[in-house]
Amino acid sequence: MAVNMVVNPNRETSHNPEIAYAQLFEELPPAKMWVEDLRSRSALRDTFIIAKDGRRLHAIYAAANQPTDKTAFIIHGWTDSAVRMMRYGYMFQHDLGYNMFLPDLNGHGLSEGEYAQMGWLDRLDVIEWLDVANDIFAPKDSLGNKISDTQMVIHGTSMGAATAMCVSGEPQKPFVKAYIEDCGYTSVFDEVSGDQHEQSLMQLVIPLASWWCGIRHGWTFSEAAPLEMVKKSHLPMFFIHGDNDTFVPTWMVHPLYEAKPDPKEIWLAPGSEHACSYFDYPAEYTQRVQFFLEKYIK
């Protein structure tokens, strides 16, 4: 996989909300009525921030139907968008009663930026967004003054899972209580290498591509390593991976899980391919997430 394919993939679906919503409704038919209800109550909202380098970044959010201090911060994957990640928003907001907050990562959805950052520089944008989400959903008194912080779980899929793991290794916001990573990779280097470690041509091309990415974009494939970040993470983390994943090969979840200090849990979804665990086992996925979170978010 060339460096341009990694950092500059085709994001047509990501940038077109109409297509993204159509795909969401096709993948998860109950989401159509749910989204229509949110829209009818003006509960589904957009927000923007300006990053330190001037990029305009976008997110969508919706409060739970009943007031709560529990919030799910949901991060999408490569070429995806906040809209399509509403499949997990449905689980958190509709089924589990959480507030939901979904950012568009750099160069995806309605966020500015030319290139995918593969979760590495995205972690810095997410850290900025966390305070925004907390300010929106923190319990407030009748005058609008904040009473306390929200209790937040960070959930990510694929590149979003890599982003979440990278965030987990940074100093933590006090309101972040737990992480869920679904089919994230050990490092960008491992992900682009695939099964081709032994091919002499790839052994040459990938380090050169990584070097060029460092020169052009400010980070290397080896530097972008969730495996190293989870070693510094001490909040609870739930690892989910399909046991038939070939896009982010299933073997990657094992060194990630072993590297992460306790507390941690793991579930391998039988037969599931990449990012399909929720679609294949929606009830079990929801139940496992609920049981995990009940231990850490009261």
C-alpha cells in the first residue's frame, strides 16, 4: 500500500452526508426511524471547533432521551465519517441511554484537512474535542452552571480504535472512565505491511514510504503505534475483534491486549470480518458493552 493510499484515500462517501446516511440506513434499518425522531425534536446537532493550526473540525451529537451524565464519544475509521458511526450511536443513545458525541476526523466528513492521519495526529484533535463534549453534556443547574463532569467512554472502530488507543496513552481527562477499541491495529507499519513482511520489495518500499510520510506529514508508520500507547494506559479497556478479520488481521488484538495493563477485557466475535462484529452480533455486542461499562460507569 503506497503512502498516498494510506494518507489520501478515496473519501467520497465520507464527504457526502446524504450517501453516508443512506448507507447507515441500509446497514441498520432501525436507525432511519431513530434519526428521523432525533431530527424532528432538533436533538441531532452539529458543532465545530477551530484547531490550533486553523482547520475547521466538525462533530455531531445528541443527548440521551432521559437526562444522564453518561456519554459515549464515538470515533470513526479510515474513509468513514461521524454519520456512519451512528450505528454505534444507535447502540449507545437508543439502547443504552447514553449521550453521544461523534467527531469527523481530519479530512473526513465535514472536517477540513487533506489527509488521513491514521489515528496518530488525530489523537490531538480528539483531546480537544473531549472538553467540548464534556461541556455540552455535563450536568448543569437551573441557571446552566455546571454541577459536575460527565462520565465518558471513548469507543472507536478500526482507525478510530487506533485513535482511541493513542488517546489512552496520553494524560487523561478526569471525566474519561473507559475505552472500547474495536478492530484497531498495532501500528500503521504493521497494517500496511500486511502479510508481506518477507517480500524483499516490500521490505524496501514500506520504510521508504514511512520516511516520506515523516517528511511530508510529520509522522512515520512506526511512530503511529497504538501498541506503544496502550502500554501507558491504565483506564479500563474492552478489546473487540472479529476472528475472521483480514483487513486488520485478528492476530493484532493479542499483542495489544497483552501490552495493556489491567483492567481489561477481550471478546473475539466468531466468524466476523473487519468491523462487522456489531452487525453480526448486535444483541451480544450491546450486552457485552453494557456489562463492561456497568463496572466502571455508575
